[in-house]
Amino acid sequence: NIPFLMSYTQEAVLTDSVSGDSLTIKFEDVVSDSRCPEGVMCVWAGQVDLKLVINQKDTVLIHPIGMAYQEADTSDNPNMDTTGVVKYKNYEFSLLNVSPRMKLGEKPNKEAYIATLKVNRK
């Protein structure tokens, strides 16, 4: 239940203290980042979309997860979760924050991205 940071391409192994089951989560990719640059007034605050790879035993889930800063149209990708939450088996993965924000005229390198995630067992 404690938020943790993951850098681009980093993997984390999470072990359930009760069952001993473990799963691996990987911050696989930055799919898109349309957030409003720092210091700029925008009509739409934007969205950031990441790809997570979740692996438990022999089951692998590759799932996009996004954070919409205002309402977003996801009709082109109905599997995209813009609430920042992905449910997988007995787990709920929440995307709490993504840094850095863009600066006007420049996008950060993917290697600079850090996601703040939280995992809850249901």
C-alpha cells in the first residue's frame, strides 16, 4: 500500500507477506505525454500514458495505464485506463504521478521519466 518510484525500464518484484506470492512489474514504455508544459497556461491539461508489464508466475499482462489531467477521449484505444488504475487478479495498480513535466519546446528523454505507483491487494 506504500507508494514507490519506478524509473523508465525498471523492474520491481513485489512479494505478498501473507501468501508469499510474488509478481514482477516493469515500467516498459512512455506511450505518450501530452501534458501541458511547465509555466504555460493550457486549455486542456493533457494526459500521460505508460505501458506496464505485470508478470506473475507464467501469466503476463501488458497493459497501458494513463493519467488524464482532465476528461480525455479514449475511443481510439478502449483498453486505455485514464483513471490511473489497472486491475489484475487480486491486485490494483494505481499511477499516482509521472515526472518530469515537459518544458516549453522540449520533451524529456524517456530515460528521465519516473512513475509513482501504488499496489493494493484486494
